[in-house]
Amino acid sequence: MSGTASPPSPPRRRAGFFARLRAAADAKYEVAESAASVTEATATAAAASGSVPPGMQIAGAWAWRLLVIAGALAALLFVLAQFSLVIIPLLIAVVLSALLVPFKNFLIRHHWPKWLSIVVSILSVFLVIGGLGILVTTQISSGYADLKTQSTASYNQLHDWLQTGPLQLSDDQINGYIGQAFQAIQNDSSALVSGALSVGSTLTHVLTGVLLVLFSTLFILIDGQGIWKWLVRVFPKRARAGVDGAGKAGWTTLQSFVKVQILVAFVDAVGIGLGAFLLGVPLAVPVAVLVFLGSFIPVVGAVLTGAVAIFIALIYNGWVIALVMLGVVLLVQQIEGHVLQPLVMGTAVKVHPLAVVLAVAGGSIIAGIPGAFFAVPFIATLNVMVKYIASGTWHAKPDPKESTADA
């Protein structure tokens, strides 16, 4: 009928309204349940952390960080070891340049042309190395006859001591031991042959290393500032001032170390070489040259090369002269340790002698002779650079953007 009232809302709309209401209630329940679980997890974590002593928490936090740092250092050393044929000559060139750059700048300040200053600096290295080589060769060749005579006499004395001394060995026993030594050499002939076959590749590596040292040193002398500015531009702008200042501080320390180490090596070589000469020890000049080169490994190098002088004195001059030679070596070491190291090396490098010994030992374990040679200059340079970065004085310095743009 027309007079009847309009029908009520469809049931679908009521059902949709109640469905939305129920969904909202379910959502509130899920939020409340998740909040409760988070609260429970937080309480459990708090209880767990409360059960662990604070010292263990700090130790654990430091432990994983130290493990990450150690892993990164191990990976870095592994990568460096793979490129040692390039890195070692480059490091030698840097150390050599630390000595030659001041000499080149000195010549330039005295109105020498730049190219002539560089040529003279490079030639001076060859002259010094060649002069030392000629001196050693001349001394050995001129005293070869006496060395042969003394070697024969020393062998006869050793032979007599083995027979009449505490060992009481007979001629047959001595000859048997000598035969066993030759037999061992023959048994290892395959290793000797393989070593001889590898001489060609070794000579190739040596020649490549010498050329890399020569060219790297040459380019550092020609455009060392430009190379450094290019390296600084690799870093972010905020870090450039710090990297530039730390690098210059490290370079100054490296220059001081090289100059002071030459002085220390010269004193060690003169002291031990002069003592060997006055005692009549043969090969005094070659021993002095060996001590000079070995002294570039601080503290340890002079001791080892001094032991060579003592051994030569024992073989050719007897145990009395060897004991006197030992006293000479110890005296030179005392002068180095109590005079040169504190007064000269300490002011230039600012590294404790114990740190020097540990650095040399660690470097020799990691990389052998090159590691022992580069350990102390690396530690000294790194020490200065870290101190400069930690001081924060570089924050007030302007960004070296303009100076790098001129390179």
C-alpha cells in the first residue's frame, strides 16, 4: 500500500557495520597482545642483562670489536703480501726520498736548477752504494791470500781440538761426519737444482724491484707535492685538513728518523770497525760496512752484525781476541743505548726503546727482513699521525681545497 511506512535498512549494511566493528576490536586486541609480548621480551632482556655482570658486558662489547679490527688487519696484511713485489720497492723509495728531498731542496735554495738537483741527488745514491761495494771488494781481494792461510790454520786447529779436546774424536769419525754432511748435500740436490733454476726469476724480481725504486724515487723528487695533493683529494672534504696535516707531520718525522738513523749507523760502524781493525781482526772494513747497513734496523741490527765480527775474531784470532771484540761491541751498544737513543733518536722519533724492540720483532715475524727494516719508521710515523688526528687542531684549519686545486 501507498500509505505504509518505508522498509528498514537492508541487512547487508548492518552486517557490514558489525563486521567493521569486530575487525576494529580484533585489531585493538592484536595491538594489545603485541605490546604485551614486547613488554615481556623487554623484561626478559632486562632480567638477562641484570644477570650478566657489567664487567662481562663491557668485555663482550670490546671483544667483538677487537675481533673485527683484527680480521680487517689480517685481510689487509694478506692483500699487502700478495703485492709485496710492488709495495716493498715503493716503501724503500719513500724512505730514500725522505733522505734525498731535503738535499734536493738545499741545492734548489742555492740556485741550482731543479732538474740538476734531482740528477745530483739520484747520482749521489749510486756513488755511495758503488763506493761501498768497491771498498768491500777491494779489501776482500787484497787480503784473500792471508784469509786462505788463516782459514787453513783455523781448520787445523779445530781438527786438533776435536781430537785432543773433550770430544776425543778420531780421524775416521771426523771424516765420517764430513762424509755425512756431503751425503746430506747430495740427497738435497733436487732442492738445490730447483733453487738454481729459480735464480733467473729471482734476478728478474730483483731487477724489477730496483727499477721500481729508481722510478718511484725519481717521481717523488720531481712532483712529490703533487702526488700528495692528489692523495688528499681522494678523502672526503671534511677529512682533508686532518689527512693533510697528519701526512705532513708523519713526513717530517720520517725525515728526522732517516737522518738520525744514518748518524747512529755511522757511529756503530766506526766503533765496531775501528775496534776490529785495532785488534787485528781480518775483514775489518767489510765488517764495518755490514754493521752500517745492519744498523738501519734499530737496536737489533747492530747486535747481529756485531756478532759476525765476534765470530770472525773467534775463528781467525782465538777466543781471547773474540772476548775483547765482544767487549767492543757491548761498549758501542751502551753508547748507542744511553747516549744516542735518548738524546738523538728519542727527540726525533719519540718512541720508547721497548716499543722499538717489539716493533722490530713483530715486523720480522710478519715480513722477515723487510718487516724488521720498516717496522720502526712505520711505528714512529703512525704515532705522530695518530697524535695529530687525536689533538683535533686540524679542525680549525681551512680545507686544503685551494692548494690541491693548483696541483
